[in-house]
Amino acid sequence: MAIVVNLDVMMARRKISLGELAQKVDITMANLSILKNNKARAVRFSTLEAICKALDCQPGDILEFVPEEESK
């Protein structure tokens, strides 16, 4: 996958748990976990906006493009 989700890194930097972030973003822990573990196939802009607001970060802090040959 060329897009890598670094949500776990930002959560660690902000010292916030999965449950706390799920509550702030108003998303289930299961769906947030899918996103955090790089298993999501899509993310809504409204969800990304809420995550960025809760973590006080930019979308680029969470999402990273890694060319296919580098990700293997």
C-alpha cells in the first residue's frame, strides 16, 4: 500500500489512548483501530478533520505517501 497511516505515532506523541481519541472523534474504537493499523481502504474527510482537530495536527502528520518499492 502506498499510503501509510501514522496515527499510532501521533497518538503516542500526544499521549492519547485509542479509547480517548475514539470518544473525542465520535467514532467506534473498532473503526479507529482499523485506521490505526493501516487496514482502512478509505477515510472520510470529516473523520480526518476530527482526528486532526483532536490531535492538533495536520493531515500530513497522519498520512504519508510511500512509493511501492520502498514499502516492501
